[in-house]
Amino acid sequence: MLVLALDTATPTLVAGLARWSADGGATVLAERAVPSGTKHAELLTPAIQGVLADAGLGLDQVGAVVTGLGPGPFTGLRVGVVTAAALADARGLPVVGVCSLDAVGSGARTVVTDARRKEVYWAAYDASGARTEGPAVVRPEELDRPGPFAGDPAFAARLGAEVLAADVTTEGLLRAAGPQLADPSSAGPLVPLYLRRPDAVPPTSIKAVTQ
């Protein structure tokens, strides 16, 4: 089955295509990792078109969609989740959502990614790759874990430990989504993992307009 994988939970947007089977795992055919900052909405569709072109395949050949659910910033994360849902709905495809941190690195590790506000998103995994704690958000100095760490090396000094550079990958997304791809009926609704309220909030009072 051909699977389209998307993630917009970090400053690097990921779009990829892979062949997946329950017995053989995933073979990545094409992937684009695009430094996107806050431009996920402008860059995601061209990235999807790009991986389709790179693989010489069409969207009509895709059999399922996988998307990262975060944790991540509100607006960027919403772009990926909504796009995945819209594509799947338009083509009548199963769509699977996974924790984006599950797709960073492999084996025993604690994953840390930039949560802004001088904080990190984190989750811990055992030797089999199963998540044992998290996801959560915390200041790096308060993350009382021995490592090894994988994710954003920019936080090494504040963690007081080396951080192996690692990003969300197509392979990682499909590895995390494997059980749900094998049984699409087990896939739950696409609920983004924001972990905290967005920065933008509605006004608490309405000012009178004077002429």
C-alpha cells in the first residue's frame, strides 16, 4: 500500500511517500524535509506535489494518509492535520494520526523538540521504542532524566547532556502508525496534541466605537 506521510509539528515540515505492508514494514520512496518556520500553509502542498513527482506516482495511487499530531505550535500543527483529513476525506482513504515525537529517533531515548517560550516538548521511550512517558512540555532545566536524548541539539547546554540530532521522518511516522495501518478501524479521530492553549486569545471585553 502506498502511504502519504505528513508532519508540521516542528520548524521542519515533512512530506513523504512510502510503500507499506504489515509484514515488510515501510520502504520510503520519496521524502522532502523543508525548513518552514511559520510558513507551513504555503509550503505543505508544494512539498506533497514534490514527493509525488519525485516518486513518479499520483495521488490517485495513495491508499492511506498518516499525519503527525504534535505536540507542536497551534497554527502549524493545524495545517498538517487539516490537510491530511481533507485529502483522506476527498479520496475516501483511511487516515492515521500519531504523536510526532514517536517519529523522532529510535530505541531507548528521550526526545526533546522546541516548544518555544524557552521550553521543550518531550517523551521517553524504552529499548523497544515504546513510549513510556509523555508527551509533555517543560523547561529543559526541569527535565530530570538521564538520557540518552534525541531531537534538537540546541537544548544540550540547558539539559546538561548531549542531544543526538534527530528529526521527524517518513520512516518514523509509518513505524509509529504501523498497528493502525494494519487495522484502520483502530485509528482514532485526529486530535492535535497542543498541550497548552494558543497564544492568540479572544478579547475579554469589547471597546465602544466612537465617531
